[in-house]
Amino acid sequence: MAHGGIFGIAINGIPLETVTSEHYENNPQSKWHNEALTGQLILGIDENIAHAQPSGTYHNYGLPTGLIHKHGHENEITLIGYAADGFQV
């Protein structure tokens, strides 16, 4: 994605994405993108702060709460994935 897009991948294989593809006021010339988690757009965000694009690609926009709940332990740092540079997230 030209505007930032996928910055890492979760340990369950789901991509982590920073911004939406939808442009502000549907105007690509604005160079502004809508924030996925404001509730202003109907993106089908689920309980894992993720959704499927029209292409069928599923990706997270925020903390993958289901993954953290499944693999995390109280008062411990939880590995959720890896950034594109290889560092843990």
C-alpha cells in the first residue's frame, strides 16, 4: 500500500495495518486518510479490532485483543507479532 499500510504481522499470521485506504471526503487529492477506529466509517471492525477488505484480506487496525487474551498473561509483556524491521511488537 502506498500510504503506509502493513507495518508488521501478528503471531497468528494476520497483518497489522496502520491506516485505512479510504480518503477523507472520498477525495484522493486530499492525501488524508480516514481513521479506521473512530466509528465514522462502516468497515465491519470486529471484536479483534480487525476486518476483511473487499478482497478478502483480513487485517488488524489496533491491538488484537483476542490474540492478547489468548496468549497473554496478567502483568507480563505479550508478544503479538513482528514489525517489518524484525523487532517484536
